[in-house]
Amino acid sequence: MKKKGLFSLAGSICFIFLLVTYLGLTAEAQTKLKPPEPFQLEISTLPAGFASYNIGVAVADLISKSSTWLRATHIEGRGPAEHMRTLVTKPEKRKNYLFFNTTWDLWEAKKQIGPYAKFPFNYDEFRFVMLLGIAGNGLCTKDPNIKSVKDLPGKRVIFDSGPGKGRELVYYGVLKEAGVPIESLKPQFSTGQAAAEALRDGLVDVIYTGSILQKLPNIHLNSPFMTELVSTVKTYFVPFEEKHVKAFKDKTGHPVTLMMVPPKMFNPLQTEPYGTLIKPLGFCAHMDMPDDVVAEILRIGYENAHKLKEATIEAEIITKETLASISMPESGYHPAAVKFFKGKGIKITGFGI
């Protein structure tokens, strides 16, 4: 009887153990099978007229069509400074705000200079998620007598949309190395489309250019606002020089590089190779963005990279292999992005430019 009782007790214990294990496994399986809660993502890039705006619209559309639980709305933004300031001052937006950023602007933010001086924050909390593009910024004019940056003193110029922002900071730094007295310039501020209109109407003498590296090794496209400008007025491109860019970079540690655009790539009047400043662009987020949201963004980007160029030719540089090509170390990416890239065997690198 004692043996029978022991067997019965042992059997009961085994049954209970198996039941608990089964229920636990079932709960775990149910958790894995349960779809994530619906999540609304806000994507903000640049004003209309920039290639990044078109890419942002295309990415938002792909996300909403390709995910069962993630939805994305694209809004017309102003720029990296405004994006990061929004998340510094409105922490409630940090989880669901994917925004346009550049290596230039994040460098400036971490240095707490320019517009970021007024908004102290640990800017290491902003991390890239995936490549948005490789931009070029230069100078152009309607005046055929302005052939070099040394011809800029006394001229009315538009270098950026606001004082102290990333493009203006770099332009001034490079111009100083070229011996151009900054106090001799007459700066104004405007976004791309409005800047092009100001040049076309004779209100300024020189404006910044916008372009994007369409595909390797060296095929470039004008930004939409520049495409319209060169098609309506004779536009001359004013080059930057490697020695001045290198001197600025060596002194400051700024991530700017120079690339020579082949002749006639921007318009027939561009008869010589043209030195433009290269700036990696990326979709960026705060560290508070949930890992599963980042992973879903990247899953869709990875599976649909080939469709982006169908939506906008400016996105051709974005492929499965280039999603992590923002010229940033692993520490510059959201941890969930690093995990995704490693899982797919995607190199975290740059384009060597």
C-alpha cells in the first residue's frame, strides 16, 4: 500500500509539473503569437523641395502599407535643429517621432554650439535608425563673374535657413580657411525653394545648393528646388576646394568631406568638376523609441528597399546593403538597429567619402 501511495504521489507531482510547464509554454507561445499593439509613428523630414522630403513621404507610405500594426504619417519638417529641439522640450513625443538628421547636425548638437547652445541636453540620446541619403551642399549664383569663394566678399548670400545652423557653420568655417572675411558677407536666411526664388528674382547674389548622391560611384542629382532653378535661369556653380575643407576638418574634427561632381552633371554650364560638401543623412530617433518599432521600420526598409526608388529616384542609394552606411560607429545607432543589422549581416560603415 505504501508503494502504491508513493507511486500515486509521484504521479500527481509529475502531472502537476507537466501541467504547469505546458501552461507556461502555452502562455509564452501566446505572447509570441500575439501581435503588437497598434502604434502611430510620426515621420518628419524637410520642407518640400528637398529630396529628403520625397523620401520621407515614400517611407511613411511603405510602412503604413507593409505593417499590420505600425502606421506612419509624414509631416513637412524644418530641419534637424527643430526636430531635436522638439524632442528636448516635448519628451512625450520621443517614443514615436522618426526624423531627418545629419551627421553634421548631430556633431554640432553634441558640441552644444549654434542653436543647440540654448537647449542643453544629452544629445547622445539621439540615434540613427537607417540611411536616408547622401547629400551635397555647395554654392551657386546667376553672376558669371562669381567663379570662386574668394569672389564672395560684399555679396548677399543665403547659406542656411537660420543663424548658426549646420550648413552655415560649415560654410563659414571653410570660407575662413579660404581667407574670406566673414564680416564682409551679407547673410540672409531661407529654405531651399524660397532661396532659389530669391536668387532668381535678384534679391540675393549667392545661395546654397542641394543635391543627392543617386548611386555609386559618383552619380548626383540636383534637389528638386535646384532642378527648377537651373531649368529657368542660367545658374553657375561656385566650388569649394579640398585644401580649405581639409583645414577646417582638421581644426574642428567636423565630419564634413568633399566630393568632386563630374562636369555637366548639374547643368550644361557646369563645365568643370565641382567640389561639393558631402553630408550623410539618416532617419533618427530618440533612445525611448521602442525596440520593436525600430525593428519593424527596418524590416520594412530591408524588404522594400528596391521599391523606394520606384517612388522617388532620389532614394536609389538606399538598398539592403546600405541601410547602415551613415558613416557612424555602432554607438551612433539605436541598439535595436544594431541588432537588426547584425542579424542580417549588414555592415555598419560609410561610403568611404
